[in-house]
Amino acid sequence: MTARKNTSARSRPEPKSPPPRGRAGLDRREIQQRIRMAAYFKYLERGRRPGGHLEDWKEAEREINSRL
């Protein structure tokens, strides 16, 4: 005879809580995605030249955060 696995409520993992929401009802991942996309478009506007990525990111953060 094989032993049965205990599937009581105690052994089940607890459901994950939803991610914290920031301003405008967006969670951090959504805000980061918007910043990432804005920084990428700034990179494209600069002609895809290397360097300047930190400034692109900071400017994108300022823009996105000012809209929220």
C-alpha cells in the first residue's frame, strides 16, 4: 500500500498578495515598464548612439513621475 499525500489546508501555500500600487493605481512593475520604454525612445531620438543611458533613464523617470 502506498502512503497518501497530505493535502490539508495547512500544507497549501498561501496566496500571494497583489503587488503594491503606487500613484495613479499602477504597480511598480508598470511604472518601471513605462520608464523603460520612455528611456528607450530617448535612446532612439539620440540616434542610437552609445552612452547617455543614465541620463535617458533619469529624464524618463522625471517625465513619467511628473505624469502620475
